[in-house]
Amino acid sequence: MNQKTLNEMAKDKTHIHKRMHDINTFQAHENEVYLRGRDENGDDFTICFDSYEFVDWINKEQIEYIIKQLIKYIKKL
């Protein structure tokens, strides 16, 4: 399967690309995980994940990778 780059996805009108600019609420209820905040335009925005899929996908390795990438970004500032 051909994976699209983020730039290609942003141009694709069938793909929704949003930036959660300000995360202000986290909730886990039954089999759902919610992140709430404001999008790139300052509008309220909520995304809901299946809890099992979220835990299965976001594991220790992904968190470590995110931290590593953030440290690289901060060092460039």
C-alpha cells in the first residue's frame, strides 16, 4: 500500500488534517479515550480513540521517540 506524506494528506480533500494546538482535557471512559482542546484556529476540538487501539499503538517506544524528537526540536530553537 502506498503511504501518503503529511503534505500529501493535507492537500487531499478527503483527508482531515487538524492540529490540536492546546490540549486542555484528557478523559478515559469505558472503551474510549478523549483528547479535548483547541485547534489551529482557536476552535474547540475533540478527538476520540478506541482505548484498546490507543494503548496498543501508543506504547513505551512511541513515547520515547516523541521525547527524542521534541528534544531535537528544542535544541534547534
